[in-house]
Amino acid sequence: MMAFDPVISMRKRNIFKAIDILPDAKSVLVLGLHYPETPIKRLGKPPAEAVGPYVFSQYETNMLLSHMGYDICKTLQSWGYDAFLSHNLTGAGSVVGSPRGY
């Protein structure tokens, strides 16, 4: 018997496109940041074997991307364009909502 018995379920996933959110969309802007290198190098090494520093970096990177994306959307809107911010346009991704991992 396994120490952990996972519950496996199947569900139909809808993959979205930009036109599902903005019907007249002609372009999609993608914004990314390089993760800080040190937390990745330290992952799993003593004395801090916890993933805490890596997860915190992920959380902070996502937060910074949110602020940058918001600023870009507001600028585009001030120029008369429709703009929408999404962390997961297709609906196929996941996110860490806090540095504690949930």
C-alpha cells in the first residue's frame, strides 16, 4: 500500500484564444521575466533545503509581471486600444498565489 493514494480524475479542458476575450483582437503581447538565478541554484541544497526561497521568487516575479502588464494595458487603453491582462490566456496553466504555495 502506498503512503499516499492520489485521486485521479479526468475533465474536459477548454483552451481559450484572445478572440474569446476580445472579439476584435488582432495581436497578443507576451511579457516575461528571467527568474533570479540564486534561488534556483540553492534549491535542495543545505542548509536551506526547503523550496521557500524559490517559491517566494516565483511569487514576486508573478506580482511584478502583474504590475508591468497592468501598466502596459493602461497605456494601450490611453492610446485608444482595447487591452486585457491575463496570466493564463489559454486556461491551461497554473499559478502560485502566495509564497506559501497556495
